[in-house]
Amino acid sequence: MRILLFTGKGGVGKSTVAAGTAALSAAAGRRTLVLSTDAAHSLADAFGVTGIADTPTEVAPDLSVLQVDAQRRFEQSWAEIQHYLLSVLDIAGVDPIAAEELTVIPGAEEVLALLELRLHALSGEWDAIVVDCAPTAETLRLLALPEALGWYMHRVFPTQRRVVKALKPVLSRAAGAPMPGDSVFDAIERLHLELEEVRTLLSGPEASVRLVLTPEQVVLAEARRSYTTLSLFGYRVDGVVANRIFPADGADPWRAGWVEAQAAVLTQVEESFAGLPLWRSPYRRGEPVGLGSLTDLAREVYGADDPLRAPRGAGPFRITRGSSGAVLRLALPLVSRTDVDLARNGDELVVTVGSYRRLLTLPAGLARYRVAGARVEQGELQVRFEERTS
């Protein structure tokens, strides 16, 4: 089953491109679901339909749309944890309405949409799932969450659970508030396992991210950062859609200026994403709303290409072994060695690029090796490991 995520700076038209891609997929006979992780759902508007429910709603043969009911999913996945937090805040004298607001995690809608994606990916009902993601910054935080939570669950959670269980009577009297019970810990563990399954799905060989941009310097700069950061966290980027390109034919002086400026940026786009497909979408005479307009847009964008072809080549993260050791390879496009900070902490490799940091837990076979050197070459971080001599 193919999973394709679309992201980009807010306002570049990623929802329209995602909807068009899903429509074209369904037209080819694939059972296709398109869903949104963006709290500001706009898929129903793109298809020009109403009545989209919190279950897949068919809008055309083989094409269904889903806008996740975050409240319902929140109650299913967060209820035990929220109940405990509310009991603590009640003892602290916090107003009940304010307490309920405080127990809603920031970005909950996007996280819960990922859990919904997991359910449908595992259902076997679909040949393809197209995801209209939130704007880039939110998407990057979201896709980094499963691994970050995994680090906490493996390193801190077991110890915390044992301590609370052993000292629960003492802590309850000392703190004057109830300590979390097994049901709370079980709920957190269940949430972690579900998010870990999501990460496995989205970093697998049948899943990829597609960047949508408009030919503007600020937008391109964000897309370049996204490409690097998505690769840092192990997600494949399989192509770029340059949207809203002014046609050069018959341009008046005002529009000719835009054509020239966009052409210069498009040259930089080709250089920045060399090796990736670059699809172009011209500025259209009217807003592409409705199934027919979206399908026409996608056909024009992709031409003879299969819009859902599986990503090619090895994934962003791999390990190659030799007689004297191994080399860990992590794709980091558009960066130089000075942009990367590397540290070893026990059996973890800490990779920092800009404001993003990834804690890579080393496989058992590498954890006993020492780091013998590292370099960034042709958009790839290469960390060389050798056996310890003493």
C-alpha cells in the first residue's frame, strides 16, 4: 500500500495538489483515501462537497475523503491520562473549565490524525493513502514526535513507573495528590506503541513525503530546510511540486517581471533538489475546485508520470559493513560538515542540524564499536565505526 504525504509552507496550495493527486490515483482504479492532519481542514472545500464525516466519505468511485474528528479520537486515546491530570488539578484548586483546557496537549489534532492514519493503513481497505499535512513547521514537529517519545519510553518511563509503584503511598501523602496508577501508564505506553507503528509506516519503503512550493525565495528557503530535516528524521522525500507558475506567453510588462523572477527561483529549485523529480503547475485561470478541476490539474502536473510510483533508491538511513567495521549513512541534503554537530552518548548518536536534533539509538552490533571518524559528502553524513582495540 502506498502512503504519500504532502507538506509545504502555508498558502502554497498543498491541499489542492494533494487532493488532485488523490483524484488522479482513484481515476487509475486505485482505492484511494485522502485525509488531512491539518487542524484547518480544507479538503471538503477543495472537492467542493459538504457532509464530510469523521469516517471515510466517498466523493467519487474509488475515492474517499476523511477529516478526522479530533475530539472523538482524543477521548479514545487520551481519556485515562486526562482523567488523572484533571484529578491532580482539582486538588490544586484549578477551575474545572480551565483544567480541561490545560489537559489538552498542544498539537493534539495532528497527533490524533496520525493515529487515524495508522488505523486505515492497517485496515487493508486502501491501495493508496494521500495525506494533506499541516504547514511545514508543524509537520516536522509531528514527524519527530514518535522517535522523541520512544526515547522517553525506553530511557525514563520504566524507571519512573517502578519508582512510582514502589513509593506510591509515601508520595501520595507527601504530595497530597494521587499518583498515577497502572491504567495511566498503560495508556501512555499504548499511545507510544501506536505512534511507533506510525513511524514505521511513514519511514518504510512504500511511504514518502512530497514538497509543494511556489517559486519565491522565502518559500524555497523553507522547502530546502524541510528537505534536510525530513531526511534527518529518516523520511524519504520523493519529489517537488512547483505550484502557481506564471505562463510566459503573452505576458504584459507587470506579469513579465513575475515570470522573470520566478524563472530565476525555479533555476535554484532545480539545483537545490537535483536528482528528485520536479513537477510544475502553472497558474490557472480559475480556482481548481471540484473533482474534475482537481483531476485536470493533476494530469497537467504529472504528465506521463505515475503520481504514486514507489520512491526509488535506498532510504535516508542505512548501514554498510566491512571487514574492519561499519559505516552509518544518513542522508542530509543541502548541508556541509560545519552545519552538522555530532556527539556520542553511550549507545546513542546525537545528530544536530540547525535547531533540530535526532537521537539515533545505535544497533546492538554498532554500540560496542567506537566512532573512528565522520564526514559529510555529497549530501550524506557518513560515520565510520571500528572495533575497540582495548
